[in-house]
Amino acid sequence: MTIASPKSPRALLKALREVLAQKAGAQARLDRVAQLVGGSMAAEVCSIYVLRADELLELAATVGLNPNAVHNTRLRLREGLVGTVADAARPLNLTDAPAHPNFAYRPETGEDPFKSFLGVAILRGGRPRGVLVVQNQIERHYAEEDVEALETVAMVLAEMLAATEFLEMRGAQGTAAEPGLPLTLKGTALAPGIATGTALLHEPRVRITKLIADDAESELARLEDAVAALRQSIDQTLRRDDPLFLGTPLEVMETYRMFAHDKGWLARLQEAVRSGLTAEAAGERVQNETRAKMMRHRDRYARERYADLDDLANRLLRHLTGRAGAEADIDGEIVLVAHHMGPADLLDYDHTKLAGVLVEEGTASSHVAIVARALNIPMLGGLRDIADQVAPGDQVVVDAELGELHVRPQAQLITAFRQKLALSEERRARFEALRDVPAETADGVHVDLLLNAGLLFDLPHLGETGADGIGLFRTELQFMVSRTFPRLTAQTELYAEVLNAAGEKPVTFRTLDLGGDKILPYFDAAKEENPAMGWRALRFVLDRPGLLRYQLRAMLASAAGRELRLMFPMVSEVDEFIRARSLVDREIEWRQRHGYDLPSSIRVGCMLEVPSLAWQLDALLPITDFLSVGTNDLLQFLFAADRSNARVTDRYDFLSPAVLSFIRHVAARAERNGVPVTICGEAAGKPLEALALIGLGIRSLSVPAAAIGPVKLMVRSLQVGEVEPFIGSFLERPDRSMRSELKAFAEENGIML
Ligand code: PEP
Ligand code: MG
């Protein structure tokens, strides 16, 4: 049969539409697509490879290659040029394909005479589903329009392949679990806690039934209307009066507004419509590109920005398909399941009904995780293909303590979890009862229990937990959830709001601790080999004093008439502290010169996170108002073990003679000089570690909100008079850890851990 060869992309799409409309079987339709594309692009070969469930790419249709190779030639992902295209999810355009290092010759295909090669990935949801290839004998460089046309066809193919009749072809063994059977998946805890509930798919995939437009002009108009409606709905969300929307998370949502108004995004959508797609298909095509980029990107922050764009594309699709604002009919405890989810999406749900959140991607520093933690909703990430593994209505158990997800669990497991949940609720109730009692040991020694915070969402925890104040306010979080450097007024307002919420309780602001794993999406810092030991924290702001002075100015203004406590992170030598402190003095002078009120008192402290500083205590202690030991960083430098590298981070124990005698040294010197010391790393929030710290003479701990109750319970059950000699006896020992002995000691002495 001869097939007319459509020449323009639009004509090709039109011809494809006819193929799609035909009643022919799956194979016949694939063959027709290969013929149409080959003809349209003047290619001697057009082949379609389909990714099977066993991850093999199978030649499913071809014109130009040996027909006997169809369903016989298979390649692994990353094997040959086809495997390379699928793996990288990027087009490969080669004039001399056999010269490419990944070229893998398959004699059965008879492809040896073909020199030039253009392959594009068939993507669905950003994942490869196959590869579409054209080849020619001459050395031809395919034009950019050819690449785009092939990508558009690939998108149509992705929809065709998703149809059930192709499943057979894609290999017998499915990757997804058998429906109905229990399944346990390992994930990463992004927000702590345990939950059981019914799965609800966040935005079940919008199925696009019509891919090819009848009339490009009216599609463009539809697209523009939908984008306008999307912008309007985002503006409305931003205006909502809910206290949850106050402050920083609002800035998070501002990023959507900026993306929604991004000209490049709109231009890509319009371009896709002009090539003959419907507005929905254009939305999906642009979304696919974004997802593919997102999956390729190794940089966490870039991935999070792409996730925002992905989220926006979903919203656009819902506007186009008339499903915007259709809030799920939530009844009872719901566990949301999402491929990706933006913070605004999470806030769209009635959070009182949400028991948990599960996402495929996501990191603890992603916006949505920050919001989930602030709302106290357990959240797991790192769950590959989660939306395929869980069906709406499935019972799930989210264990964000162990980082596990149980899907359709057996009855005994649900019962066990209900007990665990009841136990943790019982514990929580016990902690709540402790809220207003002091953190005082059984022999009458007071321990200050302070909160680690960083966003406005954290402030209600002060009252809820009965913490004695905020011992560490990580100011960089505000910078990390903003799209641009927060202005002076935004910083001043945030700090003032924190101080207002704290009332009489003290707040210690830490100046910007950027660098290391805390990267600003809008600040293009050079890549470093060892960022944790690189140009970060105080080093960074001493080289950019304008940034630090700005922040100090905001802090001084926010605390006018009341006490201001601030401290500098990652001080490595006393000279750095002196230089930073002199900037505080300059800002005080500036305010005085301009006749502005000053804080009633100003206390400037130093974080001790770099071991070198412990050998300059004689010089440091007389000039600092307090010390705050950041054990997260301290341990990584003390043991030379990267805190973000899972292979080494737990290799050395906090409860080791090295760490304990180090802290003992610092605590004793500080006490002699009358300088208060707080420990503010994660270790301080673990009851056993906190017990050891108290035994070393520490009387102030700054911990995450969830740790206040457990640590207070432990404090109230111990006798300092017994703990101190026990810990002291351990400092010179050769053992690697005193964990088990300390546990046994706690048990014998009735200390509640
Ligand atoms: C620390 O290093 O212990 C600390 C409190 O600071 P951060 O975790 O923010 O680096
Ligand atoms: Mg630190």
C-alpha cells in the first residue's frame, strides 16, 4: 500500500489522527505510524522501539529495517544508540552513527548501510516508554524542526502505547505489584510520625483523549483562556485569609505566580499548539519535557524548581479539562499519594483530614516537606512509581519513623500499627501533660529546653510544647523558600513576628548559614569539591559583608526596645568572630546615628561547630556572650565523616569518648568563664544523648519540637548527682561507644528514655 507523505508537521499530525481513529489492531497501527513518519521525513528507515516491563527495548515496528527483526531485536537500557536515547530521555542526532561510541551493531536488523540517525525518546510522565528512530544512508544532519516533529509524534505514540492492547507486547512480567496483594515499600521519611488511612491519588492523571487539534487558532485561544484562569486562581490562593498562608509559605506560593507568568513557559506551550497539538496535548508535551529534565538533573534544588513547574502544568491541565477546583470528596483519614506535589497543592486540601502524604520524589528540604512538617503530617518520599503501586481506596500504613509504607496491609499489621499509634498518642498525651511543668531533674537541677525553628509555621510549637524559648532560629530557611533574596522589610517583619510570638521567652537568631547543602536557587555559587568545608556560612557573609549587615540591620530593627540574641555559624577562628561582631557594632552605630531605637540588650554568641575553635577558647570566651555547639557539623569535622553521606554518617557514635571529652572540655572552660553553653544539634533531641550531655555539665539544649516532650520526661526522671560521675568515668576509656552501658544505667536508675 502506498501512503501519501505529509510534509508539514501539521499535515503529519492530521494523518496520524486518521491512523488513531482507525479500528485496526495495535500492530497495524504502529506499522502505519512508522510508514507515515518515514515518508514525511524523507527517511529510509523509521523504527519504533517499545520499552517492556522487563526494561528491554523491543523493536516493535519498522520500515526500512529487516522486518524479521521486529519483536526479535531487543536492547537493554543504555545499550546501543536506542538504549542511550531512552536512558538519557534526550534526542540523539548523528550524521555518522556507527562512529558513536555507544553504537551497537545488530546484524539481524540489516542497518549497516544507514549512516545518519535521529532518535527521540517516547516519554510518558517523564519516563521512557520507548524510542522512535529515523535513519538515512547519506550523512544527513536532521534539522531542529525534524527533531521537534519527531518528538511530537513520540508523544502521540506514548498515548497509543499506554492503551491496554499494547501491554501484551510490553512483556509479561509487570513491575507493579499484583493488585490486591499486600506490599511493603521502603522510602525516606520527610516529615516524622505514623499514620494509617485510605489512599487518595492526588490529581489522578488527567487523561487526554484528543491530542491533535482541528483548528490551531481556536486551540491557541483555549490555551490563553486557561492560562489566564490559572493565573487568576493562583492570585486568589495567595489572597486567602487563612493564617496558614501568612509569612514564608506565601513566598513559596509566590514562586508559582512567577512561573505562571513566565514568558518562556507560555511560548513553549504556544509553539506546541502551533505544531498542531490541542492545548491539553501541548500542556502535556511541555510537562513531559520538564519531567524528563527533572529526572536528569542531579542538583536537588534544580529538581525542586522543575517540580514547581510540573505542578503548574498539572494545574493548567485541570483548567483545560474543566477539572479545576474539583476538591476531592474527603471523608475520614486520607493519605495523599502523588507523583510530585507542590506546597500549594498540599494546602489546597483540608489538612485536618490528611493523615499522611506519599510522594515519588521529594527531599526533606523541598517546599512541600517543609509545609508537611509544619502541619504535623507524616510524609514519605523516595517511593518509585508510587502512583502505580497504590490504587485509590487502598488501606495504607505510613511509618515515617522507620521510613516504610505498607500498602493493603494484612489485618494483624493494621492492628499492630493501631497499637503503635495509640502508644505514640499516649506518649504525646503524656508529653502534653508535661507542657507546663519545668524541665527539672529529680534532684532539682533546671535544664533549659529550647526549640529549633526557622519558619513561621514553627512558632505555634513554642506554646504547644512549653519550650523555654527558641535556641536556634535558622534564618537561612526564609532565604531558601524565597525566589529572590528577601528584602530588608521582609526580613524585619519575619524576625519581629518571631519575637512577638515568643513574648517573654528568649529567641536566638542565627545569621545566614548558607552553602554546604543549603543552596539558594537564585544564587549561582560556583560548584565546590567539598561544599561542607567550602565557602559557606560565616566565611561567605564575611566576604559579602553587605548581606550580613543587611540581616543584622533587620534583626536590630525587629528587636527595637526588647532583647536581641544572635549568633554566628561555622566560626573557625576567633578573628572571624571579632570581624563579624564588629559588623554588629557598625550597625548599632548606624541606628544611633539615624536616631532609631535600639534593642534593650544585645547578646552576641558564637557557634562552635569547627573543632579548631576549641583550641582558642581562652581568646574567645572573654569576648562572646554565649556559646552554641552545633553537633551536626561538629561531628562531621571531628570524625572527618560527611554528615550527608549515609555510608559514613552513622559510622561514629555521638556517645564516644572522643565526642564526650570534647564537649566536656568546652563545657568546663565555658563554666569557668561564666559563659552559658547550649547544644543545638540533632543529638540534643535524643533522650539518651541528652542524658549524656547533662552528665557532662550541659544545662541548655535546643531541639526540634517533637523532642521537647521526650527529653523533658527523661530530664525529670534523672538525678544529676548520679549521672555525672557515671559519664565522667567513661571519658578515658578505649571503647568506641558507651551507648549500651548508658542505656543499662538508665534502666537501672529508672530514667525514662
Ligand atoms: C549543627 O550543625 O549542629 C547545627 C545546629 O546547624 P545546622 O544543622 O543548621 O548546620
Ligand atoms: Mg551547622
